[in-house]
Amino acid sequence: MARRIRSGKVRPALVAGGLVVGLALAALAARGEEFAYYHENVLGTSLELVVNAESQLQAQAAEQRALHEIDRLAAVFSNHDPASEFRRFQAARGSTMISPELMEVLSACEHFMALGRGAFDPRVEVVSRLWKRAAERNALPAEDEIARALKQLAAPAWRLDPRTSTALRLGAAPLSLDGIAKGYIAHRACAAAIGDGREARGALVNLGGDLRVQGALEPTVAIVAPWADSESAEPLTRVRLKDCSVATSGGSQRGFPVAGHWYSHVIDPRTGRPVERRLEATVIAPRGLDADALAKVMSVLEPEESLAIARALPGVEFLVVTGDRRLIRTAGFARLEQAAGQAGREPEPAASKAAEDWQGFELEVGYEINQPAAGGRYRRPYVVVWVEDAQGKSVRTLILWVSQGGPGPFRWLPDLKRWYKGDRARKKNKQKDLFFTIARPTRPAGKYKVVWDGKDDAGRLLPRGEYTISIEAAREHGTYQCIRQTVTLADKPFSEVLKGNVEIKSASLEYRRRDPGK
């Protein structure tokens, strides 16, 4: 069931990869309001920015500072842009001058390569490419292929000279900074948004699941179970955070489907094989690059090894979800759960729950936000996905995004015309509103899915029968679009592709039996 956020100023809930960030943003400052901004196709994923500022003008200036910093650092670290500094460094012959930012991240890579006992390695890109090719041909890599790839990891990657700000590329293995750079960029973007602190008092940056919170914001962060990848999934647990970074690593969203089996995209650099013993690792750390790199390390190492590393690093806490669904956490992580009002209990077995949830069926609604023809990043429209019964009554709101550029989110709700009109009676009776802002870390920008378990907004199980699924989208100074499809939900699974429009590129419905393993 999707989390509900009570009315107030801008109080979004951010869902990120294995991480759902449920922001019940407290008014910690004597003055200031929360302003939220949402963009798609930022570093190939989604950006969610919340700013505590005195005025909309100051918040917009903070937004522009954050976006400028992201663009600047993307030009340094991108592995997809041939003109980036990192790509030019890989292609260079001989020693080359590098920026302070690239020097800092490459130095941090060396640190985590040693600290993680081989569980973190930018050279693992060569093995990832091997598994990608295996998925394309639908056949597992041969043992000799893996052995040849691992030989490339044995050669040193580079040699740094901080005194002269130079680096020498060594070895031939392709490199990737995907396991550390995004956390670094999120951290720097958050600092840029706040600036000198005289205008923006606090900021939260959620850059594709790498999250940084700083200043006059103290969000409650809810972590989604790795087997529950819907945007409307119930969180596994919650933690209360301030002035820190969070990153999650796991294979629930990205991976390699080979011969009917799903292999995680998280590769153990020591073996050349996907990690299967750990489903997910969430790390809290003082710096973004620390959280990002350690999440990769702790999704590979045995939990006892991760605990030893965390004890030696001030301010580092983690939660690991194992393959048999045990939750292993540091004591500090448990204290943060308690601060958020969570008991930190183990997840209930999903198989026993499936029988009571709509007789074992569920309905998945998938949709993709349309990108502008010009490409580049773009603001996300307002979107609501909701369900009507056969009498035309709104029974369940699955997701609601109100892209907010100023105080008072209620003023934008009427733009979602059909949902707003049909939902007025419910809101009047219950005196609460639903606000959802959604992002997952490892999927392409703009692609989302929500799952309906057959329950209404009050959590009551409804009878199966005829329902209408609606996907509404509206854009400031733009168009209003609506996709509606009436379906009969009974004992027979089905799937449908729905016609897209200007705002929603494509949509689909899949009525299926719940997987007992999820």
C-alpha cells in the first residue's frame, strides 16, 4: 500500500531503488518553506530536489545552482560522453593533468578498493560487459571467458600524483565510476543548492537513489524491500536522518536475464559472478561518495566483514537484506529506526500473505513519461494513477505526483481534473491528501510501475470485478492528458498495451498471480 502523506506544505515521498524516501519534512527552521522540484533524464535517471528557503525566488535560485553543479560534474565523470574528462583520461597516453574532482574520486576509489578487500573495483566494468553480452545471447559466460576478464582486473588501473595533479592510465581494462560518482555528485549538488546558507537553509537531493540531506531538513527515509519493486510498495523500515548521505545497492531493478534466471548487476570483482547471497545493502555515511562506494562493498561482502568495516568508520551505518530475507543492521542504524518510530522488525513471509491479497492476484500498471523531442533533462508532469469501481467511484489512488515549485501544493490538484473531481468526497470525509513523488535509482529515466493489490484507500480488500484504471497527466503551461481503460478482474490473467499520448509515451496493464517469492 502506498504511503500517505498528510496535508501541509510540500511533503513529498521519494522512492529510490531499494530506497523509498518518505519525506515528512519537519518545519525545523523558524522561517522558511519547503519547495520541491522534479526532473527526469538527469544522469540517465530522475532528480528530486527539496529546498528550505524563505521565498520561491530563492528556492528557484537554489534549484539552478544544483542543476548547474550536476551538469558540471557530469562533464567530469560521465562514462557515456566521449568528451567527458574521465573518458579522455582513459584514452590518454602518458601522464595527464586531471581536475581536483577527478583526483578526489580516483583517490577514493583506491581507498575503497583496499578497504573493501576487492569487493569494490572500477575495473569490474569488463566483467559487467561480459554478463551483458551473455544476456543478449541468452547463455551463461564460459568459465574461460570469466577467467580472461578477471586477468584484466589484476593489472593496476592508474597511478596518481596529487603533488602535480596528474594521473597515468595503466592497464587495458575498461573503467567505470558508476559505483561512486553519483553519490559524490549528489553531495556536491546539495551543497551547491544551499550555497552560503543565507538564502537556502537546507536541501535534499535524491539523484537516482543516491540521497544527500543537509541543513534545515530532517526527513524520515523509508527503505523498500528489494522484492517489492512497485512504486506503491509498503516500506520495509524507516530511519530518521540529518546531515548525511544514503545509498542503496542491489539487483532488484537492474540485472542480466539469462536462460530463465535473473542475475544481479552487482558483480563480485573477486569471482566475476553476480552476487546472489545479498539482495540489498543500504548505507548511511557522512559523505556521498562514502555511502555510494560502501553500499557496493557491503552488497558483496559477508555481513560480518561489513560490520567490521562499519565499526572502523565514524558515522557509517548500514542495513543488509540477505538472500533468505534476514535483516542485518548496525546498532546505530537501529537507533535511527527507533527515532523514526520503527521497531525494525523482520519482514513477514510474503507467501502466506499472497493467499489473502485478492486471492493471490495483483494488477501492475506500467507507464513511461514522454521525453521532449529535443532530448536532455525535462520537468516531470503532474501524474496520478487511480482506480474507479463499476459505479464510477474512486476507490484507490495508487500514485500521485504534484511537481511543486512553490508553497501550497493544493493549488495544483485541480489540474488533474478527473481524479480531483472524483476524489473530493473522500478527501472531505477523511481530511487528508495523498502526495507521492517517485524515483528508483537504476532504471531508465521516466519509466515507472505501480501494483494494485485489490484494496481500497482504507486498506479494505475489494471484490474482483469490473474496474477502470486511469492515468492522468498535466503539465504547467502545457497539456492535460488522460488514459482510461475498463477491465474485468477475475480468475484469468491478462496483459494489455494502452495507447500513449503527449505526456505519457506508453502504458500497460498486467493482471497476474502474485509471485510467492516476492
